[in-house]
Amino acid sequence: MSDTAQAKAAWLRNTLGIETEADGPPPPGAVLPKNPIRAIIDGVEAIFSRRKKKKTSPTPTPPPTPPPTPPSQSSPTVVKDEAFEEKLRTLKEEIGKVKALGCGTAQMEADADDLAAHAETASKEQNKDKRDKAYTALRKRADEMIQHVRALRKSIKDVMGEAEGPPSAQQKNDAYKKALEDFYGLTITVPDGMTNTHFDQMFDMFGTVPQGHVKQNKLKSLKYNTADIGGVYYGTPCEIEMGNFGDGTRMETDPSSRYMLDGKVVPANSFNVTALHEIGHALDADKDIMGKNKKKDGAGGWTDWMRTDAVVPIYAKALKQEASPSDKVTEDAMLELVRTAIVSGTVTQPTGMDNEDWQKINTFLVTKCLPMRDAQQPYFKNNPAAIGDMVYTEGSPGWWCGYKYAARASTYVNNYQWRSPPEWFAEVYAITWLSKKKPPSGVAAEIAEYCWKE
Ligand SMILES: [Zn+2]
């Protein structure tokens, strides 16, 4: 408890004989007034005023002595952490220094504001242990952010050498690249002639997530590929590959790829959200997050990967139940029709099959099997074909995964999330950090642990 809180509690105890919640947490279910101290004073004043009204004696009496003013009327008790405040000041000074050198600091400033907002919340935490724990984490995060900004300033100095004046655009580009190499330990490869690497945006994204997510053994290199327009993470050699993102300002606005949180579209810069998505893959590779959690409903309710041989009988069984062809259609025939549909994408009426049976089977194959083939990119569409309470998707040729259809509603952030368990995590991860919003409420705590938190 702070000195102020102790003094306040002592005053209330000694003057009014009232124990306050400053002596400990309120009992579960207790309804506290918005301002307990003010309420107590109001209560005391009400007693005095009632007594006044009850007085019948004509003898004038002196007015009651008002209760002394308590040391503070603020509530709940706000406890700042001076060591944290000092770090926040340092962080803001450091950001100011790189801003003065002509670097874009909007992301760093937004991150510092987010940190300050978390500290504001921590300062109002009435449970000392919880508050101390929150401040310990915030001081650590402040240190990381200071290191991040200082790494850039050091790289600018290294790149500039003896040169005077502010860094040129090329020198800034070189400095961001050097900071990614020196501070985040990346080996960077850029194809000849490629200039739109957006090292500044990549550096910003590395700094917006906890340092442990990016300074880790599964994230060793950054490579660019002008032939691609997206990003990829390769578990071997622990590498993020970024394609050609034009001038880096494109937003994910297309309904097929946009992000949603709390039922609203969340603006997402394509380069930034892709960088975070690939960082998410690297983190998942490091911590085996989906390996441990993918089967939980709050992580998509995924099956293990299945080869075509494993998914064919699932569809064939559903075909029998949903299409209900006549007994003339054998189970082997159904298996073969499903196999042909999902392997080659073709549906052909077998010789000798009744038209009536074929119409039913054809409808099933066309509406349930063909759309979920990788060739149809079902992970860019929002109309998955369910089999019972599951959806099966060919995430890459010959490899299928199933997920719970209900989990799609409760944990949805975008369509691409539903390509496979790693994509599910990478998309949830990316959009929470980019937007500084919590993941959907259906997301499991074991996953939310790695996402942005309130
Ligand atoms: Zn991915």
C-alpha cells in the first residue's frame, strides 16, 4: 500500500472507525461505490444533517464541526511506479532523437502510447501483487522498446560515420537494414535492383511485438523475392521471405482477404500485417503453439494433417448420408467418385449409373468436394462446405485439414486463417498486434497469451 493510501486508511480508521478496502480487497460480490471516500463523507454529512433536523430545542447550537478533509479524494487508489515512469520518459526522449534525424516514428509513438495506457491501467490495480506483476512486465517491455529505438539511432550513427547533417533516404534505408541485422540478428538478402524493401516498416513491426517473439532461434533471416507479392515463412532455414509490396501503402480492403474483429473490418496495411503474420509463424515454430493447442475449439478445433487417402472415406460417407443414392451405387463406386473429384477436380457420370442417382451424387461432388480443393483456393472465400460439424480444406496439394465449423464463427479474423493450423495462428496473431485489439472472445487463453492484451 502506498503512503497516501495508508494515511487515508488510517484517517478513516482513527477518525470514523471505518475499515476501508485499502486494507485489503473487497469481499467477492461486494458492490463498491464509485468513490468510496466521497461516499463515506456523504454518509457522515447525512448523519449530521439528520441529527440537525431532529433537533427540537429552540436553543441555538453551534454548527457541527465538519469532518477533516481526507488526504485525497481520488478513488480507486492510483499507484504509479516511478521506475517505470522514468523508463517511459527515456523512451519518449529516444523516439524524439530518431525523429529529429528524420525517421518516421508514428509506430514507435503508438507503441509508447500503448505502453503508457497499460501503465495507467496498472496504476489503478488495487491488488498489490497483481499491480507489482503488471509493472514488472511493463518495465521489461519499456526496456525492450528503448533498446529497439536506440538500436536504430546507433545504426544511423554507424551508417553516417563522419558525415554531417541529417541522413539521406538511402542512408536511412541502410540504417534500418543494419538495425535489423545488428539488433535482431537477421541475415538479409535482397535481389539485385530491388529497392522497395520497406526496411523501416519491417523494423517497426519487429519493435511492436515483444522482443522474445522476434529475437529467437526460429527467426534468422529475411529474404526478398520480387517474383512474389506476399510473404512466406520457411521453417528451414528459419526465414521470412517478403515479396514485392509496391510502395508499401496498400491496404487489405478486398472482402476475400480483409480482417475483422468484433464484427468490424479492421484496416490493415498489407506489408505490415504480412510481416507480423510471418513473425507469427516463426513464433509458432519456436513455441509449438498450434502443435500443442490446435485441437482446442478456441484454436479452430483442427484435425491433424490428412493425406487424400484419409479424407476420401470421410467425403464418401457424407455422400452416402447426404445424397442418399439408391442401393445400386456401391460404396466402392462412391469412394472412387469422391477420389476422382478431389484429386483431379473432375466429375463424370459413370457408365451405367442411373440419371437420378447421378444427379444426387453430382450435386454433392460439385458443392461439397470441388470447392474445398486447393486449386479453388477455398481459404480466400467465406462459404466453406461443411461435412457435419466439420470443414475439410486442402491447404496445399494432397494435404488436407479439418476444422470445427462453429470455431470459424467464434474465432474468425479473416478467410485465410482457415487454410491450416499455422495460418490460423499467424492471422490471429498478426491482426491483434497490428490493431492493438484483443483476439475474438472465442480464442483460447493459450493462444491469446501470445496476442496483444488489454
Ligand atoms: Zn502464412
